[in-house]
Amino acid sequence: MALAGSPDSFLHHPYYQDKVEQTPRSQQDPAGPGLPAQSDRLANHQEDDVDLEALVNDMNASLESLYSACSMQSDTVPLLQNGQHARSQPRASGPPRSVQPQVSPRQRVQRSQPVHILAVRRLQEEDQQFRTSSLPAIPNPFPELCGPGSPPVLTPGSLPPSQAAAKQDVKVFSEDGTSKVVEILADMTARDLCQLLVYKSHCVDDNSWTLVEHHPHLGLERCLEDHELVVQVESTMANESKFLFRKNYAKYEFFKNPMNFFPEQMVTWCQQSNGSQTQLLQNFLNSSSCPEIQGFLHVKELGKKSWKKLYVCLRRSGLYCSTKGTSKEPRHLQLLADLEDSNIFSLIAGRKQYNAPTDHGLCIKPNKVRNETKELRLLCADDEQTRTCWMTAFRLLKYGMLLYQNYRIPQQRKALLSPFSTPVRSVSENSLVAMDFSGQTGRVIENPAEAQSAALEEGHAWRKRSTRMNILGSQSPLHPSTLSTVIHRTQHWFHGRISREESHRIIKQQGLVDGLFLLRDSQSNPKAFVLTLCHHQKIKNFQILPCEDDGQTFFSLDDGNTKFSDLIQLVDFYQLNKGVLPCKLKHHCIRVAL
């Protein structure tokens, strides 16, 4: 190829080739690549006269002119990921374009210069007037932060106050009257606050701690559900009300043994006529099914002091009473309370404050009620099992699957923990059997009478070991007999000199589950102690009497048949063996100081 009036060697100059290659695509033939278009372009170059002086000026031009040429080219030619200009791809129709000749090493060095990066920066500075076709427009979500008048860095007061994490002080009381003020977030649940209090008071977290909403002026209290927001509940409480930090072993006991909570005669079905007791919880958790709890309750009339025994039916829509005997026809049902914006409470002193016929009272309190007693729906059951059934059914109908999720969360966390972190028994306590290791090999004791005698021998063996330790010498500065009479006072299950009624009240507060116990001083015998135990939702008392043998004092529950040197040995023994008790000791009532 030659141009008129110029030597061929000048056309092979690298700067000139760079100019030819970087000609804007918009100036090329829009018909696309092809041989005819190339021949026409060459014919035009042959016809035009070339000004040698202009070419020399172009050779000596500055690097800035090359950058400007690249910026003009970038409005039509898209960029690839490596910053190079995309070459025109061969189209489906038409002959392919001829392959470009290999560039010299000097041209490669020039191509590697950051020309295109500077071009992209200029496009941004010019408010993106020349936008590449391969980069879509992305709207700026914060235009006020990128303006020339405001810096892109957030200042302390730039965020609105609603987005800041709201904190609030909550005062929590313990059973002994001590309190602690805790700063919590607005989205903290009752479970989170209990875990925080367990950590601060150095307690053992066995997932039985609860937060209690206590209303002394109304004589009501209830345990908060684990998913409830503490700040939201506090907003519905009066000034005299407070939170209590307490144990509640019966919080999810109905998921373990529903037979004890829902008697067959109190449960009916709307859709399933042949529903069994094992399907009860599934129907409570299933929103499509509708189990009903029915039975007689003492109902206090609104605005009056009188109580009336009515036939009551609890459904998902609310609590209804029958105006005609035990009829459940729609025309005979009258709405007593709604479940949507209400919570169920237990009466603390129903006989004294509300003249209730029994001590097993409950109340449905709307959330809007603070100090008024006119809108409280006061109810009373004949026994504790009936009251527990009504309160459990109310919780299941109100929250449903949320309660089951709250019950499963501690179990899932426990399964995720390492088996070496906490001592976990590999078998159920119901599968424990009596063993005899007196021979060369151990054997299972199948005879119940032989197992009971083995338990008695084990108690005597503890006494013999304690006697041998006393002969060898005690490491305690106190005398062995003196130590055995005072060492139990350091244990959590010993509550000192409390009354019989107070011990029953503590057992009821911390859950009427089998094996819940405490020890206290006897009021009738100054030298004796009393074991208060819960079995089948009934509270029983067993007196622990001191007895002497060979000049040493022992303690026994069964008139001296099984003797223990101190109360700690007695409790440890009956935690593993039932003995004369109706059940083994499982949970102990505890009070902590916050």
C-alpha cells in the first residue's frame, strides 16, 4: 500500500500505525467488516493528498493526545475485563475480516500503559457522559452522602435516632428480696435475660430459670414465655409490679408427660371424634385441628363478690361458659374472655383477696388492665391438677408451636455441645437396675426384696466408711459430730427455719413435678428436720429424726433402718434410691441472691 506523495517507509512508522488502528469505530463503514469496505477505504486514502508536515506534528504530539483519542474511542467500543478494547467480532453474515498483522514489541509496551483506566476515570469526572455499553447504570442509594457539600464519611449525628440500639434498665428481684438492675436491649427476650442473670449470679444453667411477672396489688403472677420481649411486657405493668427471677421445673413438663396434665374427661375434639391421648399435643400444635378443654370452674361475676360454678369450654376463639347446664350449643354459650390480648395468671392469695372458694385460683387478665380489678376474669378450680390443666391448655392454644420451639431450643443447644464439656448420662435413669458386686462378677438383682435389702446395706456401708474416717481423724477443724450437724446448711436444698406453709408455697412456685424437694428445720422437734417432696402434683412431708449408735449421732427417714452420718449423705442416697419415699429426689428448690 502506498500513498501519493509519500514514501512507503513512512507509512510503516509505528506512531502512524497506532493512529490508524485507533481510528474511532464510528468513522468506519457501518455496514460492518468486509473486503469491499476495506477496498473503498484504501481507495479514499489513495486519492487524498497527505500533508507531510501534519504527519510530523502528529508524530511529535504529546501523550495526552493519545489519551484523548482513547477516550473518544471508548464511547462506542466496549471494554473487556483486562482493560483492552473489544475488537469487532465476526458477524454471522458476510466474509470474515482479515487477521490483523502482528504488532511490534514497542507497540505492546504502549498498549500496556494505563490508558483505559484514565479514560474510565475521566468518564466518572464528566458525570458519565460517555458510558460504555457493557456497564449498566447503577443508581446511587445514598445521593446525599456523595454530594460535593457532604463528606462520604458518616458523622456521629448522621443516623436518625430510631436506628440506634435502644437500651433500657430493668430491675429484677429474687426470692429473698435482693434485686439487680440490668441494662438490656429492646429486643431481648425473657430467655436471654435469664441467661444473663444466671451468668451474673454464678448459677447453674439447667434451662429451668424463668422470669416471673408479679403483681402484688392484684395478687397475680405468671411466668413469662421464653420468646416474649421483656420491654414489651414491662410496658403493660403498673408501677408496683416487678419481675422475679425464679426456678420453674414444670415449664415444659407437659411435653414430656401429657397424660398427667390433660385428663381424658376434660378433652374433646371438634374434627376428630376418635382422638387418643397421644395425639393431644399434636392437635394442640396443629392449627387446623381444634381440641377443646371442658369442665366445671368457679367463676366470679364481674362487679360482684359472689362466685358461681359454671360449665366452661376453652376454644381457640376464647373461653365460653354454658348458660344451660352442660350444653355447648351456640345459643347457650357466652363469651367470658378472649385469648388474643390476654394472659393467664395464677392467684397468689385468692381466698384472702377475692374470697375464692379454693386455693387453686387463676385469672385471665387483659394486657390493657393495670390496676383495675373490674375487667379481670377470675376463675377457681377444685384441685391443683385441674388448674394446671386449664393454664397449660390456655398457653398451648395461645402460642401453639412457639412453645414447642422454646422447649426444643435448649435440647438442640445441648446436642451441639461437646460430650466432654458437661457430664451427660448415657442412659435414662429409668433403665438403672440394682447390682450386686460382692462376688467376682457383678449380677443384676431381680428380686425387689433383695434390692431393698441391698439399698439398706449400702446405707450401712456409708456409715461404716464414715466411722473409719472419724477414727483416722477428720481434716476439718470442727469436731466430726459437730460438723455433721451443720454441714447441710451450706447446701442449696436446705432452707432453714421456714414454716410448713412457706415450704409448700415454694414447691408450688417452682413447679409441681415429681421429685421436687427441699429440706428445712422441724417446727415441732428442734433436733429433727423435714423433707418436703412433690409427687403426682401433691406435696408430702417426711420427718428426719436423729438417732444415736455407739455414742454417735445419725439421721434416718425410716425409723433407724437406714442411717446416715449427715443430711448430705441422706440426700445423695435418696437421689439414687427411692427407698421409703414415693419417688427419688430429682430437683431441689433453690433461692439465689442477685
